[in-house]
Amino acid sequence: MKSKHIRTHSLPNYLAVLVALLVVSVPSESGAAPSGTSHTAVSKDWTVTLWVARTSARAGAPIPATVTVDNRSDRSADIFGCPGTNYEIVAGNSAVPNSPAIPTVACGGKLGPGVHVFHTKVFTVYMGCGGAGNPPCGPKLSPLPDGTYRTQLILPSSKPSLPMPRPVTLTLTGTTSKARVPDCREQQMTETLNSVQMKPTNSMTAWYGQVTYKNTGAECEMERSTVVVQAETGAAASLRALTKRSSPAAKGSPFTVQHNGRAHTWLEVSNVPPKNWKPGYCPPIAVSGLKVSGPSLAWHLNYFALPPTVSICSLLAVKVVSGALEPGA
């Protein structure tokens, strides 16, 4: 039995200048990739296989593909078509036919016996711009709308003719999205400190509270981890910052706050006593209030007085803990 030669061909980008030259085949030991989706068509002298790497993709991104042509005869065949157009693949459907452009210039050559693998791509963009049914022209071709499409393969003319594999069905996404909800603005949110309570922590005093934001305006969106809490000491006219704490990172996407809806975060202030600490070792410092930012770091720091103050030893670290911003009352 006569052994077959496998030749691979890389095609130029579809926007490249068309050059009327026959593609030179290069020996290779591999054909189309084993994974992906493939369809094959067979005739007396030819076997043509279309392989597409994946059937779901983001619109606008090309999908790797190959076209494998097996000339099973023992003679070279005449082919007609130009590099950059032969084996080009375009996605289209009934709403967006997206027919590939075929140049009127004819290029000719021969395809010898054996297997020829042409490396190409499925283009998921409009093949034109301006005019009826096409988007306006810009610096690059526009991606196709979300939807289901079928591949459209251009094969060269030949004697005898090449059989056409059936199309591969594709699902394209990523171009249709909901209008984004605007970020919550400081001017539309009222901020209150509530549910303040004293609780023991390591036999010492700590204060626990909840900051609530009420949306007095239109629907808006908040991030989950944007709150900063700062402990303050001294009279209102001469406050001094003791320590600052940002909310920890939170899993999950931003959330929407409806009109009159609420979001909240919890916070706590206490001290961290070292081992064998005794109250007489140092004079106390009073944490008289908290400054709370957010939900955006661009928002002001709102001061909340603590009723009453929390006594902290000056030699100890002040512990401020806050939770991530969450929806709800």
C-alpha cells in the first residue's frame, strides 16, 4: 500500500493583502487536533474534515480550527483560489448572514496526493462595516451579537470538486449585557451608628455596634469591602487617631440597594492586653468615638461618639475590628 504524506499549511490573517501564490506544503507527522468538534465529508477522490477547537466562545475572539484535505487519488489536482481566502471560516446565522468576501482575482495551483492540513481560524466578527445590516466602521471589525451561529467554510474550486463538511454550530456570548447600576453616592445615603452595646472581652470592656446606610435616592450598587474604621481619643475639638482598620476582603459580587433599602457593617473597639498585664501599669486612655468611612474610600469619615467612652491603657494596642459591608437592615 502506498504510504500517505501529511502536509500542514498555515493561513495568513484574513485582513492580510491577498497574494496570488500557491501555498507551499510542509511535511508534518500530525493532522488535526484530537479534541474539539469535527465534521467530515467524503467523495470519490477526496476526504475533507473541518475541526473547530471549541463550540462556545466570546464574540470577537477567533476560534482555532483546521481543515484537513486528503487527496486519495494518485495524481495532483488543479485547485483555484487565493491564500487568505481558501479555508477561511466565518460565523453566521439567519439574522446575521455575514457572508465571507470572495475576491474576483483567481489564483491557481495543484494539490498533490496525500493529506494536507490547513491551520485556520473561525472569525466571530462582522465581515463588513457600514451600510444595511452592518455596524458603523471603526478601527477594527465589530464582534457578532450573542447567539447561535454556524461555521461558513470557503473551499477552493477544484477538478474534481471538494466535498463540503457540514457546518459546526457555535454559541457566542459576551456582547450583550445589562445596563450597569450606578455606584451609591454619598449624597443619597444616610449613615447611622446603632445597636451599640458593651460586652466583656478577656475580662475587659469593649464596645460593639452596627453602622447602617439607608438609600434615600435611586437604586445603586455597593462594594462589599470598603469600610474603614478609625478609633479616636480626646475632646471633639482635639481628637487624636489611635488606630485604623479596613474591612476584610469579602467573597461575592457587589450588591444592589433599592430606594429606601439598607446596607450595614458591624464594628468593635477594645484593647489587646499582654500577658500578666495589670491596670496599674499605665494611665488609661479613653476611646471617645469612632470615625467610619465609606462605603467608598472617597467618602468622608463620619464621627460617632461612643456612649460612654472605652478606657484603654496607653501601653496597649487598640483593637478595632469591622465587618465587610453587606445588604440588609
